[in-house]
Amino acid sequence: MAKVKGQLITKKYAIYNDDCVEVLKDIDSNVVGFSIFSPPFFDLYAYSDSDEDFGNCKSYEEFFVQFGFLLEQLQRVMMPGRVVAVHCIDLPTFKSKVGFMAVTDFPGDIIRLFQKYDFLYHCPRITIWKDPLVAATRTKALGLAHKQIVKDSSWCRAGFPDFVLAFRKKGDNPKLISHPKGLLEYAGTRPVPRHLQRFAGWEDPKTNKRSHWIWQQYASPVWDDIDQTHVLPFRKGRDSDDQRHICPPTTTNYRKMPNALVCSR
């Protein structure tokens, strides 16, 4: 791609550093096998000074108009029957901005926008457990402070979990994603029970108890063993004039390059 800020293309993957909407415009239709990303959470973080940055929208409504440009391209490039996964959270409202403190159903509005662009809501919200004490220490949220229990507990609330939403493009999947020996690896921090290790690579799907156990963890509506410290070491690779908040990338897999990386704006 001639217009991108930077790119790295190998036989196994392609990485593009640029505006995700503009990059997607140059990708062929119906070729992306899977897409996963964490969009900017409206104005919760400052990413850059660009007018095209989702985080610089003037209003909540304008954010979803901007988001629609991305979904228009995703609807085009995704293979039929394939999935887009989105990481998001409920958003707090601040008294200094809107005059009251409450919670906005940001995931629900994302679901409705995907449906507007003809995606199917594929999977119930997967809830990722977050430690409320860590959140209270980091955010100084009034509702999570123990001292607020003593003063006036009517303001107290639960912590904010993360969510993963999944959407599927309509149509039949043209290329089956098979696992003839079941699931071989588990990504969570919970260890696979030792007595199941003898089933590693077991070819009978009905009796492959190790793969059954792994699938049960993934199929759970609540993920409580995510390694939240396993993130990119951005501080070591960050320049002095870099963006204030590092935006998680959008990862896509498509036909010619099985593992491609397109940066989310």
C-alpha cells in the first residue's frame, strides 16, 4: 500500500501503520477471516490531535457516525459467515461534563450499530472479570471507595468489567475452520488439569477430555483468568512525542496473508 505511514509484509503476516478506515479501503472484498479490535472509548482517552481520531469526536452521537465508516468497510472485507470481535466497556459519565454521575451502555450502542450495518449479533457478551480494588486505586472512583460506604453508600457501585462482543457477517462460511485433534492450547492463566494431559492430540472428539475442558473455559460467559499484565511493552518503544494513550490494534486474517495487523484509529 503506497499511502500508508509504514508497513511490514512477510509470507506469514502484514502490518500496516495508518488510519484503519483508509487501509481497509485497499483490501479486497470478502477476504478477511477474522477481525478483533478495541475501539477508542469515545472521549475516555486522548490518542492524538487528528480530526479522524475516533477519540476526538465532539459528541457521543458523532462518535457512532465516525464508527460507521469503519463498519461499512468491515462489512465489505469480511468473508461471509466469519466473525468480528470487539473489546469494550460500559462508560462512566462525569458530573463535570454532563452534570451527573451514571453509566452509559456503550456495548449496547455498539451492538445496535453493528446490526445497522447488517451484522448478526453472534455471541452474548463475554464478561472479563476486573479487580475492583485495582480499579479503585487506579481511577479513584467515588463509587468504589470504601470510605464512601461509611459516608453515604447510596453512591457505591460494582466495578466495571470488560466485555467482548462478537458479530458475524451473514452468509455461509466458504472455508471451514477445523480442529481434527480438538483444541491443543489454552490461553488463560488457569492450568489445564494434569490428569487431562494424556489426551493432548487425542483424535476421537467424543472422548478428547482435554479439548472438552479447554472448550468449556472458552465457552464460559465469564472469563476470570485473563492475564491483564500480558500487554505490549509500549514504554520501551515509545518516543517522547508519541501519542498519550496507545490504542490497541485491529488484527485481521485474510486470504493471501494469514495474519495481518491493521492499526485501529
